[in-house]
Amino acid sequence: MKEKLIIIGSGPAGLTAAIYAARANLEPFLFEGFQTGGIPGGQLMITTVIENFPGFPAGITGPDLMMNMREQALRHGARMIVDDVLEADCTASPFSLLSANGENFQADALIIASGAIARRLPLDSEMRLWGHGISACATCDGALPVFRNRELAVIGGGDTAIEEALHLTQFASKVYLIHRRGELRATRIMQKRAKSNPKIEILWNKVVENFIGDKTLSCLTLRDTLTGSTSSLPVAGAFEAIGHVPNTAFLKGDIKTNGLGYIVTEPGSTRTSVAGIFAAGDVQDHKYRQAVTAAGSGCMAAKEAEMWLRDQGLEG
Ligand SMILES: Cc1cc2nc3c(=O)[nH]c(=O)nc-3n(C[C@H](O)[C@H](O)[C@H](O)COP(=O)(O)OP(=O)(O)OC[C@H]3O[C@@H](n4cnc5c(N)ncnc54)[C@H](O)[C@@H]3O)c2cc1C
């Protein structure tokens, strides 16, 4: 059966798109995802309190926020399925999708809101202490009371790592930037900012070998990549900034992506390189990566899809 609009992803971008599209009578059908590119509800399902999503002065837990968005989309008539899109043929409308369950779907328009996954260090201790002193987002978690006036670490050597470190200097007593090489990958201007900030100390040629802590992180074990020697670094928090992987594998290269794999959208729009396909949220945004920006672009995508369907005479 052919749908007017299929939305792929149930994070803030996908569910906001679903709310708007449902209220515009587009009867959206939404893939919530299952396990390929995260979980139903998206990245906020694995975090605790969200303090920067407007409208919740006391904060709200990630799962509660996502359950509220889901309920709101359902209330307005969005239909949903817990399944992944395995393959998409995006060459021309109507677009064809194959689900992981082996079912075929067709849609006149598509909104891709499949998010991105933060790369993580493959350590058992990292899994155990994730969310208890270890995070992948300083903008999200850096201002939490547990990190204030404490010594913190950022792991990485690119622009994002330096941005995270600079952001943390507002709260931390000191920020260690742990980098596995003897020079940073970041742009010159960002390197200069890091090196001239008195609160940042760069630890060169070091990798994290272990995260130590009982209930919360208290210390890192570092290994020197040149000598092999190990050392301990007491810190209250560690922020991993080793990159994100956008969830675009199912697109099989039909839509233009940038060098990092993010979907390219026209400036100020969610339009992609294929007419009738719109992208919202982290899958097209390697800069802001926030719930509110994802939700905002989900709204844009729904409105642009509505206009496109109307222009094609397909919205009825
Ligand atoms: C630990 C953590 C804490 C964070 N804290 C904050 C915070 O405090 N404040 C804030 O603003 N932001 C925070 N963020 C960032 C925020 O979570 C993201 O910016 C936001 O979730 C992006 O929304 P999205 O809808 O683009 O994608 P996501 O939330 O990543 O959702 C993507 C969705 O797509 C689905 N999907 C992926 N591939 C497929 C597929 N092939 N088929 C079907 N479905 C698929 C997934 O299952 C998921 O439902 C945090 C992120 C993390 C990891």
C-alpha cells in the first residue's frame, strides 16, 4: 500500500514531524526504528535528565520527554511501527522501502529523521559508568551540579573535542584534553583557543585504557601511546568527543551526503538532493546536535513535505 508520507525515526525530529504532518491531515506513517540506528525514541532514551528543552523548568527525563512526544503524535493520528528500514530506493517518487521484517512500503514523500550515533570507546567499564560521569555531550550534561568545580576530561582531538573542552571550562576547575596523537586534528583557530585557555591542559599521546569508579566515575587509567606506560588521572567526568556516525546506510547512496556521511540539505531548508525527500535532526546536522534543533527541523520537514505534496497534487 502507498502512503502519502513516511517518516523514518522516532527521536525529537521524527516525532515532531509526525505531530505537524498528522495535524496537516497527511496521515503520516512512522518507522520508530528497532535496533539498527539506535532505539525507538532515539538518543534521549539513554539519558537521564534533560535541563535545556524549553517548557520544563524543573527538567524532564529523556524517556519521559520522548514518551510525551510519541503520545502527542499518536493523539493527532500518526501511525507507527517498531521496525527498521533496511533499504530505501530513493531514486524517484513514489519511494520504496524494505523493512527489516521483510515488508515493502511505498511513499510519495519521505522525511528522514534517523539520527546519528555517538562513537563510543569499546570498554566494559565505559558501558558500566555511561551516564554516571561519562557522557558524549558537554552541552547537554556539562552544567550538571556533579561536574561543577571539578576536574573533567574530554577525549578527542578534533574541533568538536575542543568545543566541548572550551564549553566545560565555564563549570570545571580544570579540563584535560586527552588525545592519542602528538598533534590535534582540529583547525588552527580552535587549537589556538584550546592552547591559550588556562583551564585546559592537553595530554598528548594518551588513550583511555579504563574508567574507574564504583557508582560514578572517579578516575581514568591512561596509556601512553609512545612508551606504553600507564598512569591514573582522577576526574569527576569524562566527555567522549570521538565522532558521530549518521544513520544513512539504508539509503545506499541515493541521496547526497557530505564527507562525514551527513545528509546534505539546502541552506535554510530540509530539502535533500532528491525532490520529495526531506531530512531533519542529527542525520543532517553535525553542528548543533540538540533535541530542540532536531525538533525544530522536524517541524520544517513536515511543512516542506506538505507544500511539496500539495504542489504535486498528491496531498488529497
Ligand atoms: C547521552 C546523550 C545525552 C543527550 N542529552 C541531551 C540534552 O540534555 N539536551 C539536548 O538537547 N540534546 C541532548 N542530546 C542530543 C539529542 O539526543 C539529539 O540531538 C537528538 O536526539 C537528535 O534527535 P533526532 O530525532 O535527530 O535523532 P535520534 O534521537 O538519534 O533518533 C533517531 C531515530 O531514528 C531511528 N532509526 C535510525 N536508523 C533507522 C532505520 N534504519 N530505520 C528506522 N529507524 C531508524 C532510531 O531508532 C531513532 O528512533 C543527548 C544525546 C546523548 C547521546
